[in-house]
Amino acid sequence: MVVRAASKKLKQLATKFPVVGLLGPRQSGKTTLAKELFPKKPYVSFENQDTVLLAIRDPRAFLSAYKNGAVFDEIQRAPQLLSYLQELVDAHKKKAGLFVITGSQNLLLLETITQTLAGRIAFIQLLPFSLAELGDTNFGKQTLDGFLFRGGYPRLYQQRISPTDYYPNYLLTYVERDVRQIKNISNLALFQRFLKICATRTGQQLNYSAIANDCGIDQKTVLNWLGILEASFIAFRLQPYYNNLGKRLLQMPKLYFYDLGLCSSLLEIENEKQMANHPLRGALMENFVIIELLKSRLNRGLRSNLFYWRDRTGNEIDLLLDQSDAVVPVEIKSSTTFHLDFLKGIRYWQKLNAKLKLSYLVFNGKDGQVEKTKIMNWKNIDKIKN
């Protein structure tokens, strides 16, 4: 069994808060982890419709059976229950480690959570396997194209399912069940087209008008549907970094996917050989590094500190790590051969930030160092401090 990096933080939070929330995309391993870390707690799955009906009809009676805590799985299917948890938690003598709730929707977006359980709940976001988590297993020996093609969903590795079998069925389940629960979309075929178009925009600044034209929908619908992708941990928007050069910055976010295998499937990539020559391989590599660094933060219970930067004259940094004492630039290239031109953006950033002591270039070649820039193979990105 792959040891999840979030385990340590999750157990720690359970000693401090009465409710711990484990959020992430469907099939990212939330249920497995919750059962493993809290084996003595009763387990309740709200995938069972009868259970949902019982919880909704009489929430107080339902919760009375779990006075000493439980694991509530896929709680977003019974959101009404959350407001009643406050009464039970506040009345209980034990002030930590009572309930573990999981959700494949971002419950932080639910007003019920922010109002009723504020101060009583802590969250961990669990994404599919990271490179570091797979590193000590046989799966960690994959090539870059292998990681880009397969992604990190646990079931795909544990059951040895081909990505070409796994992801189409995952998407079918996601669209038919989860999307309709968030928002009743009448034209599912059009939404699937929207997903594929978003995949072609990976690593690009979002042009809502262009996406609307390509899909045959209006910009308001584009924004609503992007919100659905974010709420269900399918894709996210990376925001631009602002500093005193704000007037020269472009303000559009970039789009990235939480899992590369899912994105590759939407791009209709069928094997690693196709990945090697795919026109979006560079963008997928960029997405890969960004999501790995994001996983590193989330597994420690930290918020994202990732941004990108571009000014109106075309100077750009793929990724900025906004740390407490510095803003560290990271350039990402899919090439195996190093070229000094790769450092063009970093050198420009250094001119604007004379006190900068460290920067990174992540690519598919050998480790090294050029002046203040650490040249790093993608397999070693866990060494980047973020």
C-alpha cells in the first residue's frame, strides 16, 4: 500500500479539532485513508441513497447513533447534516477527533461549512498519488511520458488498469453523477466538449471568449462550468502574481488540471509514444510540475503559494513560489538538453529583484547549477522548498 503523505498532518489535526474534513477528487483515496487512520470509528457512506434519506428526514435521530464520532463518507450528498453536527460537537465532552468527513466536492465553497462549523473543523485536500508517494514503489520508476500519460489516481495503479480503460469510464461517471449534483446541466454532450476544449488550453492564459466561441456557449456559462471543474477538483486556475509592477501585468489566470492522466485522456492520447511527440507535451510537463508542488503544500495542510508572472512585453515566469522571505521563480521545460535560453525569464526576474538568492529550472535532463539557479531533473522536484 502506498503511504499517503497527508497521513501525518491528518492525524495531527484530529488531535486538535472535533471535525476533520478530507476533500479531493473522486477516487483519490479519501475513503481508504480515512478507514486506515481511524479504523475504530463507525463508517457511514452517503453513496447509499437510503442512508441519505434517513439523514435528511431526521438528522438529530440519525446523529444520535454516532454520538462518539464516525467517518462520514461523501458528505456532500447530505449537506443538511452539517449544520446539526455543531450541536453534537459543542455538547460533547471530547473536543477533538470526533468526526472525519470526506467529500469529492470542495466543501469550503458551502456556506453551511463556513457558518456552522467555523473553528470546529480543519481540512486536508487529498489529490491523486504524488511523484514522491510513488517514488519508493515500482511505479515510481516510470518515464516522464509515463507519468504524464497515467496520472496518479490510486485505483489505476492498485488494480493495474490501463489509462485508456480507466479515464473514459471515470469521466462518464463524473459527468453523469457528480456534475449533475452540482448543477443540472441539460446538454451533457456539450459539457464533455467543454472539458476537451479546456484540456487543449492547459498551461494557457484563459480566454473566456475564445472558449465560449469554440463551445457554442456564452461567457457566463464558461465561467459557471469552470466553477464546476474547480468545485469537483478536476481543474483549477493559477492566478498571476502582483507586485509593484502591477500596471504592466496581465490579469488573466492560467488553467491547469489536478491530474495529468485525466487531461491526457481528454486530449485523446492513447499511449506513451504519442505523448513523446504531442504538441502539448511541454504544457503537460508544466502542469505536472505545478501540481506536484501544489500536492506538497496540500499534504502538509498548507494553502497554495503558487503563482505565475507575465508582463505586457512578453517576459514570463512559469511559476513563482510566494514564500515568507522571498518570491522564488521556477522555469519548467520538457527538453532533455539544457540551453542557456531556458534562463531568460529567470534572469529578467533577477534584474527586477536584486536580492533574489535562489531560483530553479526543472527539465528532463541532469541536475546542475548556473549561478543562482539550480538546474533540476523532474524526478527531484520534491527537493524544492515551497
